[in-house]
Amino acid sequence: MAMTALAPAITKTTARVAQKSTRAALRIVADASAGKQANRRFFAYFITGLGSLFLLALLFINTLLAQDAFELSKLKADLKLSSDQYEAVTREIERISSPAVLADKAKKLGMNPSLSPTFLNLDEPNG
């Protein structure tokens, strides 16, 4: 048997191998149909929407924190004003209740100072 007799079989086998390898290569490549593109587009829209939602939530939280910061500074200013008023009232009470002012008011009411003050000793029992 000569090699020339096998030549048509070898040619057919080579064509079949080439055809099967082409099919195999095409099967490895992903199908780029419209359905697949729609899924990718939906995913892109979903991620964009989710990012936008998180960005808006972050902006809202930041706004709330800024409002609280303004209220905190207002409360601190009110506290400083209240403590200043408390100190002013305390100083006025100390000024009014000083011995010199009390003596002056007593003289205006007609009281006279005592020339011989008497002190009570509560440590010794009376008996």
C-alpha cells in the first residue's frame, strides 16, 4: 500500500481537526449577545445609583452634624452669658452686703452705733 492511497484520508482528517478546533475556540469566547450587554448596563446603572444614594446620605449626615455644631456653639455662648450674669449678680450682692454700705443704710434709718459692744460666749453655760 502506497502512501498516496492514504492521502485523501489524511486530508479529510486535517479538515475535521481544523473545523473542531475552530469550534472549540469559538466556544471559549463569551457570547456577546444583547442580553449580556443589558446585564452589564443594568449593573453599571445599579452601581451608579447606589453610589449616588450613599453620596446623598453622606451629605445629609454632614448637614445634620453642621447643624449640631452651630447649636453647640450657640449653647456655649448662652452658657458664657449666663455665667457672666451670675458673676455680676454675685458682685452686686457682695457690694450691697459690705459692712460700709450696711452701716450707711443703718445711719439713714436712724440707727446709732453701739459704744460698748457686748459679746455672747456660748461655750460657757449660764447658771
